[in-house]
Amino acid sequence: MKVQQLVRAAVALALCTALGAFGQAASKANVVVLATGGTIAGAGASAANSATYQAAKVPVDKLIAGVPELADIANVRGEQVFQIASESFTNEKLIALGKRVAALAKDPGVDGIVVTHGTDTLEETSFFLTLVVHTDKPIVVVGSMRPGTAMSADGTLNLYDAVVVAADKESRGKGVLVAMNDDILSGRDASKRINIKTNAFGSQWGALGSVVEGKTYWFRAPVKRHTMASEFDIEKIETLPMVSIVYGSGEMGTAMAEAAGKAGAKAIIHAGTGNGSVPNYEVDTLRKLRADGVQIVRSARVPDGFVLRNSEQPDDKYDWVVAHDLNPQKAKILAALALTRTSDTKELQRIFWQY
């Protein structure tokens, strides 16, 4: 009799333990990590190699396994979408990634999504996703400046922080986010501002919040249109038109703008000096391109500030667009998406004001 009682007690204890573990797992957020390669998946020849290494070497399962503390935060699983250095991202890859993110966002069993990404074009991808994915679920883009083999590797903590943000209900409705170096940045205006230090990403408008010891602290939210409020929908986008960036400088000539037009660019982002300035000898070239149907968008190579309309150049007269505070590479993303909907200059300018 006593033996039977002991067996029943042992079974009951095991069942309670199993149910408790199940309940604990069920109470955690379900986060999917989509890996695309980059430095966060990189490896160097030695621990001293923090700037010289091969990107996109470590698969997503190893990335996740390398941070066992993730299991304390969420139920995490990974998918390998690409395994490339981010300078090799193309429009086709952007669209493919956007469609996968959107599909996961629709899954009721997914609470948040993390995208691991190379830092070189992380700012373009984060802005693209914030414009085309219709969800209020957290989407967090993360990378690292140093490979996991470096003695000063930053990828482990960045990935941990990204999962913390993706699992946090307070992250919902804030657009696509970037988690880097303890900061939570808006995917709209985060940009890579230095290439050899771990505090590489920032925004002239400041961080939205911070992650400290596994907890998020929020201080502001984006006001520009994004995700649920966006007029762009990844499910309706199969291709993007060609948009070229022409970089401004002293004695820049007109050959780059002319070549972009001949190559078939539907828009040219003029990354001008100062307030998006255009040299007097280039004005006629840009006006001719505009007359031929090419949209001209004045941005600036200056990292902060914004381009004023009808200042430096009579944009109304020339039928040009200004990029507002978007840097040239982000202006390129928005221009390409905008051109999938309209070629009307006033509508394009409205889009640049609102996004």
C-alpha cells in the first residue's frame, strides 16, 4: 500500500513539475529570429581581429545556442533567410525578407520578430520594413560591429537585447526598431555613423529607449507614419524601380547624373552638399532629366538636419522633391516605394513629408 502511495506521489510531483514548466513556457513570448548574415554571424582569424574578419559564417542555430540566456526571456526559434554580407543586399532580397516578416507577423503563434543583419545596409532594411509590413507586433533589426570570435564582441548582448525588445509588449505599435549598443532606435531614422566602434548606430532625434540588464526603458515614440498606418504593403510589391544616388562634392561634374539617367533610373537622389545644394553647372542636367520623366529628390550628404524646400533651389519651379530629414540611402528606399504608387511630384513630396 505504501509503495502505491509513493508511486502516486511521485507521478503527481512529476506531473506538477511538467505542467509548471509548460505553463512557464506558455507564458513567455514566442520570438522568431530571422538570420540574414552579416558581422553578427562573422568570424575572425583570431580574438584580436575585430575589424578584419569574414562576415556571414555562423548559422542561426549556433547564434541562438551561443546565448542560452535567451531561453529565460522567450521561446526562441530561428530561420536562416540569407547568409550574406549586407552590402550584397538587393531589392529582390529586401522584398523576400519583407514578405517573410509579414507572413510571420500574421501568425498568431508569433509575438515578435528579430532580424539579424549586417550593419552596412541595416538602416535601409529597417526603414523598408517599417514602411511595408502592416503589423503592430515588435520587429527588431539587430547587428554587431565585431564578430563573435573577437575579444570585444558585441553581438551576443545585442542579440539578447533584441529578443528582450521583441518579447516586450511595450514594444508594440512603435514601428520597426533597431537594438544596438543598449539603445532602442527607430528603424526610420537610425543610421550607421561610425564604422570601427560598437556605438555605431544613432539618430539625430535620439533613441526611443534603452535596454538595461534585460529590461526595456522607453522615453519617446515615433510620430511619422509606419507599419499599420503605412500606405505601402509588402504583399502588393513584387519589384522596385531603379533609384540612383548621385553624391555631391566640389567639382562633381554632371557625368554621374547623366549616367544614372541613361541606366534607366526612375529617380535620382541628389546627395547634395549643405542644404541639399546643387552646383550651378548641374542644374540644367537635372532639369533635363526631370523633363525626361526622371524624378529629382534633393537630399544632403550632411548627416544631421534636413533639406528645406525652395531653399538653395526653386523646387516648385523645377518640379523637384526634397527628402526632408532622410539621408540619401533612406530617401532612396522611400522614393522606390513611392514610385510604385505614383509619379506625381506633389504626391511624392507629400509622402516625404509624412514618412
